[in-house]
Amino acid sequence: MTRPAITGATVVAGVVGAPVRHSLSPLIHNAWLEAAGIDGIYVPFGPPADGFEAFANGLRGGAVRGLNVTLPFKEAALALADKVSAQARAANAANLLVFEADGTVVADNTDGLGLLAALTIQAPGFDPRSGPIAVLGAGGAARGAAAALLAAGAPQVRIVNRTLAKAEAVAAALGGSIVACPLTGAARAFAGVAAVINATSAGLSGQGDLDAPLEASPSQAVVMDMVYKPLVTPFLARAQALGRRTVDGLEMLIRQAAPSFEAFYGRPPPSEVDVRALAMKALGQ
Ligand code: ATR
């Protein structure tokens, strides 16, 4: 990949996180920019963990068009925004900030769109309305996923978590057709589901597998992991061994990036560049 020329009119956007070093977002967005011939650039920003507000408030006015926001700043991003989308409000987190010229900051959350698009792409024909969906975990990722699935018409979301109280808190915060279940009762929670989605951090970078009885889910259930390092987590490997259709976290990462790209650069990403192949190469897959 050749680096695009920087001009006086280059539109700047980026990703902010701590750490941000291993983010694949610069690779994805810059590949799209280059393929589309857009005069733009996408850079990583790594303020200190206690320096997010000062950093983001300093960008008010639009000299930097916008930011994707990753851990641990998604809640802080929501808190400093002047306008908040319904998706970000439901997720209680923002993964996208846009800096308007008048100084206002607009927060959105495209993780839910990314989740639904990844399911549609890697499990063709999957319909979130077709049955209950089990979401493992009760952190920010799980809450965002549950909110997006309910908004997409899932008849019920079952929040399954090691610490039941946290699952109950997510269920109470979101309301609607959502129930909390302990991880020890996962077999019952998996009965009759259309999908099982791992939104815990278990499986990340070779940490242990999640103790979840996937064999208790129906054979046609789709199994997804939001973790993408490794691309095939122990959880997904077990699902594949059971013959389940699987969806990986890399597809979600790419699909949440697409609406962000459009918010920054004013048009959807080009389709002719295979950013998944580039990302897989960067992951060593
Ligand atoms: P995030 O905001 O990114 O979702 P988080 O708030 O740290 O991250 O939440 C991580 C989730 O993964 C939690 O639901 C955690 O379970 P607890 O609430 O019981 O702590 C879950 N988790 C992490 N490692 C796990 C493991 N090995 N087994 C089961 N659940 C795990």
C-alpha cells in the first residue's frame, strides 16, 4: 500500500484508545481512502488513560473531522458529546464522535450495525427476528449487542453472565424482552436460540475458553464471537467442531468501520478493496 499524499485540504480522522497501537482501524480506513482516491487520512491517537476528555475537547471545532473510540474511552466519549444518537444512548457507549464546525460533538455507536451486518454476511439468511438470542457477557460490548438485537426485532435476548447481578443490571437498563441468566445455567439459556454471541473478553489473545455448553444450542443456531484475536477463538473452534455456522469478530470490526468512514469522508467505503484480506494478513492469519 502506498501512503496517500497529504495536501492542505486533507480530511483528518482517526481512532482513539489506550492502548491504540494494535488497532486495525488505520489499516482498514486508509486502504478504503486510497482505493476511493479520497484526500483523507486516518491516524491513531493514544492519549493517557486519564487524558481523554482534554484530548477530545481540544478537537472541538472540526479541524479533525471525527474519531472512532475504543477501549477504555467509549463511555467517556458518550459523556462529553452534545448530541447522542439513539444507538449510542441504548449502548451507553459511543464508538464514533464527529466534530462539527460549530464546536458541537456528535456521538454515535456503529457497533450494533457492525454486529448485524457481520451476521448477515457470514451467516446468509440469518434473521435476528427468527428466535431468542443468547448474548454472553454483561460489559459494554454485551449491552451494545443486546440493544442492537432488540432494535432489530429479536423476540428475546438472554444475557448470560458469570456474575448474574451484572446481567440483571443490563436487562433492567435496556428493558424490553430481555432476561438475565447465570453462566452456570447457560444450557437452559441456549435452548431454542437462533444465535449465541460471545461478548465477553474470554478467548482474547489466547486466554482460556469460555465455559459455555454450545452443544445445548440448536444445530441450526449461528455462533458468533466478537473477539478477533485470534480470528478463530477456542469458542468458535468448538462451534465449528459441532458443525454450527460461525461469524467472527473481524467481520464486525470491518462492518462497524463502514458507517464511520461515511461519517468522516462523506461517502460509503469502496467495495473493490479487500480490507478483510489486509486485516487477516496483519493478524498473521
Ligand atoms: P467490555 O466493556 O469490553 O464488554 P468488560 O466490562 O470488562 O468489557 O466485561 C467483560 C465481560 O466478560 C464480563 O461480562 C465478564 O464477566 P463478569 O461480569 O462475571 O466479570 C466476562 N468475562 C471475562 N472473562 C470471562 C471468563 N473467563 N469467563 C466468563 N466470563 C468472562
